[in-house]
Amino acid sequence: MPIKAQAAAAFRYLALAGSVLLALLNGSLYSPIYDSVDQILYLFSRSSLHAGLLPLQPYRTTLFIASMTLLIGGIPAALYERLRGLAQTTPASAALWFLTTLLLSLPTLRELASAE
């Protein structure tokens, strides 16, 4: 594998790993939408048989917000790949995914920076 291809693959994986970390941060307690999503998930899972234990509710909320952040953040990258006719993720589409996830996580980053 040539050096240029290795560098492109490393950048792609780092951008995707950064997107996952930002999404997990966006699902944290610092997220401005955490409380409202927690209440909505509680109401939906209250009568469900597979809801699990109530002490696990904060983890479900975190995973739900993180998953939605990754899914919504991937839409512009998927559209870019589709319009360009690409068969796999390129460094440009991975960077687009990271930047979109960063934009979605900006309110959480602002709350985290203002917390002492």
C-alpha cells in the first residue's frame, strides 16, 4: 500500500473516530437537549416490556442522542458520496461527516466550556 493511500486511510479513520467521540460528548449530561430527550424516552419506554431497568435510563438517553447525532451527521456525507458516485468513504466525505457532527455538537461544547 503506497504512503499516500495509507495517509488517506488514516485520516478517514481519525475523522470517523472523531465523529464518534463528538457524538458521545453530545449525548452527555452537558447537552441542552438531554433533559427533554430523557423525558420523551421515559414516556415511550414506560409501558414497554423490553424497557429494562429504570436506573439504565440515562445510558439509553446518552446512546440515543449519540446515535441520532451520528446518523444526522452522516446525511451530508452520504449525499456527497451519492452525488459524486463514490463507492466508498473518501477523506473528503469523512471530513464532511466530522464537520457536520461538530456543528451538531456545538451547543454541548459551549455548555461544557461554560461549566466550571
